[in-house]
Amino acid sequence: MLSGFLEDRQKVMETLFHHRALHASGLTGRGVGLAVVDTGIFHHPDISGRVVEFLDPAWGSRFCYDNEGHGTSIATVACGNGKASRGRIMGLAPEAHLVGIKVAGKEGYLSGKHIQEGLEWLLENHWDYGIRVVNMSFSISRCTCGTCESEDNVDRILEIVDQLAEEGVIPVVASGRGLMDMDEMGVLALSPSTLAVGAMDDRFHKVLENRWGVSDADHRRMKPDVMAPASDVPAGGKDGGYFPMLGTSIGAAIVSGILCQWLQACPELDLRDVRMILARTGKRLSEIPSRRQGYGLPDPMAGAAIAHSVALEEAA
């Protein structure tokens, strides 16, 4: 049974992001692929039938599974169609298709080796599956203590992310504290080739767990790039139901879903175009310091309108 609390939280999200209006206009993410690089994906009813491929570098399984549930939650927030709730809980892009790439092993521990293998596969295969957005709701750091990624893995991961962005795949990452509870933003979020997402409460007063920083010396871009309200967001669980989640991981999922809508409106968009749309339509948050919010809060409807205009210009 769906709780009244979750229904109320869904209404808050829909007030902020206008799910129903955008879906009614036809922007459901149809034809756009989202790769979820995470703990795996379970066949939750809200995404069942839309997971077109599953990769498991750790254990080699060809069947979808998610022993932790985190990846499933990301997928349903971005792309859930509400089947398990009879349409009461719904993601932003309910007709986008999904590829699950499992890079976390037992108890959710990340492996730099598996992240690299998964992204190498994505680089080779994203054209075949129509993948335009890759969600990475985790953080990695440079350290050689035996529990983090090796320097070789980190360098190659960053190279692949650069290549994906050059080929039109938009990397969305969480700017949160990450696996090791780092005080500094991880290297993925600092990359100029990613959209780093911060999180705040839906009253826009309180920042939730995200770090901030400046990307490399050549770009000097303040990070995070964009914010999302990510407090008690209804997310799908591996039991087939829903539960509330918060933090930058879910913020990244929200932004990934919005991008699927915009890319349906204009498939020619790339990372540079998305930054332009965010710069023109992002809502600045007066209660949060400018260095900690990037472009501010994305406006899906205004962004979709610009995406449509770009599509018309491309067609002219």
C-alpha cells in the first residue's frame, strides 16, 4: 500500500518539475537511452520491459539484478512509469529505455576496475543502444590505499568520460560525499566533461551533502554545475515498492531524467548545448551561495522549449 507521505512527496516533485504537463506534451524520453552505472538494476514494475541490456563486469551475469537496490532507485526516479503505483509515483522520462551497468560488488563497494570495464563497453556500444545520458551516482578519488581506485583506473575513466561527451553522451554525476566520505569533490564531478549535480531540500534553504570545487586549470569551472531538490524523493526499491531517498545520487537521477526529455525534443543536443540551456533557464537560489549551485535549479519546461527551438533551427 502506498503511503500518503510518499504521495505528498511526489506532488511536491511534480510541482517543481511539471512531470504530467511534459508527458502530456509528448516528452516522455521515448527513443532516448539512459545508462545507469551503479549497483545493478532489478526488474521493478516501473521499468520492467525497458532494460534493453545489462552488463556485470564483476560477476558476469547477463540477467538483471541489484543486490543493493541503489541502481534500481536511480533508474525509477529518472525513468519510472508508475506501474507499481497505478501512476501515482512516476519518474521524469517514463518511456526512456535503460542499460544497466553493475560496477559495485558486495555491500555496494565500488571497483575502479569494474567502472573502467563498464565505461569501456559503453564507449564501444552506446551507438547501438541509443544511449545519450549516463548516470553515475557515485564519487571516486585519487588514492592508492588499497580501498580506492588505482591511478591508472582513474586516468582511464576520465579519458573515457571525455570521449563519451565528445561523442554526444552526456555524463551526469553526483557531487556528494562518496564512498570514502571525502571532504573534497571527487574527480568525476570535477571533470569538465560531466554535469555534477548538487542537492538541496525542496524549500531551497538547505544543501544536502554535496561538495564543491573547481575543475582543472584549463577550464576553471565552478562545481557543482546544477542543483536538484532531493529530499525524501519517492524511489523504487528492489522489493518492487517505493521508499523515500535523499541526496546527490537522487539529484543526479532527476537531472538525468530531465535530459532524456530534452534529448527527445532535440536529439542533436550535446553537453555544450545542455550547458547553454541551463545557463539560460536555470533558476538561481538566493539562499545558497553562488559557488555551490552552478546554474541553479533546472527548469524542464523552459529547457524543453529551447530544445525544441534548437531542433527547428537544425531542421531549417
